[in-house]
Amino acid sequence: MAETITLEEFKRVDLRVGEVVSCERVEGTDRLLKLTVDLGNETRQLVAGIAAHYEPRHLIGVQIVVVCNLKPAVIRGIESQGMLLAVQDGQVLGILTPERRVQNGSRVS
């Protein structure tokens, strides 16, 4: 387990639900996908290392959980403006999604 944090520290992480509106493989890599995500009041681009587990076309329309206040990073020349949340258990990887459909941009608490 990681070091414990306070509730106030946890509240600083801005987790929001967004819908994948486009997704494609990043050229020159087998691991990365470039996703465009609708967060309700804005659209963001994310780069995620999930290509071995998901076909891009299967992610269109899926709601995911995004860390929105993560400092942007440039990955393979593409700016990633957040991070999607996923869980991995050995060879199995799953993207975290809300149990029910919610409004894009809804805050996770």
C-alpha cells in the first residue's frame, strides 16, 4: 500500500467522468492510444498505454474517469491533458467507468 494521505489532500485530485468521442492508435507504438474525451464543458486529449487491451473503436461512447488536474505531459509528441483511471491484475486491464450513465463532467467523489 502507498503512503496514507489526508482527506484534504485527496480532495485536491479532480476526478471527472468524460465520454470518449474519438480514439486512435499512436503511430510507431503498440501500447498507446490517443483519446478525445468530452468532459461536458470542454474536450481533452489523453494518451493512454492501453492499446494491448482495447481496440479504439470499442471505446467510442464509453464513459471513463479522468484525472483532470494532472499537469499536461507530452508523450510521443502528443500532449496528454489528463489521465484515465484503470486497474490491472496481471494480464487483465480494465478502465474505470461509472456504474450508471451520468452527465459528462460529473465530479467523482
